[in-house]
Amino acid sequence: MDNIVSIKSLAQSLRMPVFEAYADYVKPGMSIEDALTKLMTEECARRHDASVKRRIRAAGLPNGKTIDTFKLVPSIPHLKEEQIRSLLTCKFIENGVNVCALGGSGTGKSHLMGAIGREAVHLGHSVKYLRVSDMLTMLHEASTSMRLGAMMKSLLKVSLLSLDELGYISLTAKKAQFLFDVVAKRSEIGGSIFVTSNFEFSRWESFIGDKILVKALVGKLAGDSVILNMNGEDYRLASKKK
């Protein structure tokens, strides 16, 4: 009994709940080596799962947007299964390639972005998800309080920066410049960006307002990127029909 109490006490101190509940994992007659292997395997799995959950929360990924809940539907004809399978490997992150998902409202762009982001976290990549409007507001506020450098650094250090809903609001000249700076600086270091927009590249001037800046921005984003044409019927309505 004293040994059992000691094991549980030590496991609590070391924050090893699997070892604390060792009786649930160790079968009668197991050798010491087999028992330790089982316990350490389960503890490693528990820590990995806990780490993934923490990193998903830190990434700010939207809830419920997983690849298991994403459906390919005929109403979005240009999106192919092989494109999704390729993105799920996250090789594009390792190669510093961008992803641009373009298409009308409700066609699953944000869902796919969130799902790919979750897979990236599971594979050990660091991810940050932000709506473009929120990111630009944060950068603007940081610029007025001498925190712009720190804010920019945080956007550059992640493996994948996921920027959702580009084009939902028109940008001031200053915010448009912030957007270009983020894209340009990540391009310089080979950092991947996943961006979604309701608008094709030729229409970006309508919400950015500066033709020269748009050309430069699109050049940085699309020059080495995967372009997903996600035009079609509202994804949520079409997926319910399937």
C-alpha cells in the first residue's frame, strides 16, 4: 500500500497522470519493461494530444472546421479532391508556398482554411488564424503604441499565417500598406500564407484602392502559390443536399 501511495504521489508531483492511474494500463503478469513501455507510450500520447489542443487554441482556429466535416460538392466544380489531399500533407508550408482560396460567399473557403490549419498543427507546424480586418486593426493599434515591431514579429514567426475574409471591408491607405508589409516580409523569409477572398485578383483594387499596391501584393501572394477556384453555389446549402 505504501508503494502505491508513493507512486501516485510522485506521479502527481511529476504531472504524469497516466503513471498515477497505472493500474488502468498495466496488466497482471506484465514484465517491468513491458509495463514501463506501455505507461510511457500512453503518457507520450496524452502529452501530444494536450500539446495539440493548446496549439490549436493559441492558433485561434475556428471551432468545428475540420477536414472530417468538409464535403466536396458538385456545386463547387473547380475544387478537386487531389488539391485537398495535397494541402493536407502541409508540404506547401515546408516549401514556403502560399494558398489563395478565391470564390463567392459561403463556398467553404474558411472551413477548408481552418481544416488545413488543424492538420498543420497536428503535424507540428505553428499556425495563426486571423480575419484580415482584425489583423489590420491590431497592427494599426500597435503602431500607435510603439508595439508594431513586436506585433509584426509575432506574425512572422509562425509557420503558417491564415488570413480570412480579405475584401469584406475596404481598406484605408495605411491598412493596405500594413497588409502589403505582412505579405512582403513573410515572402522574404519564405513563410506561407493561406488567404481567402470573395474576389478574384482583378477585383482587389475595389477594396484596396491602389492599383500599384494591388499589383505588388498579388505578385507576392500569387507568384508562388496554390490557387483554389472555389466559385459555386453556397457550400452550406449544397452540402446539405448531398
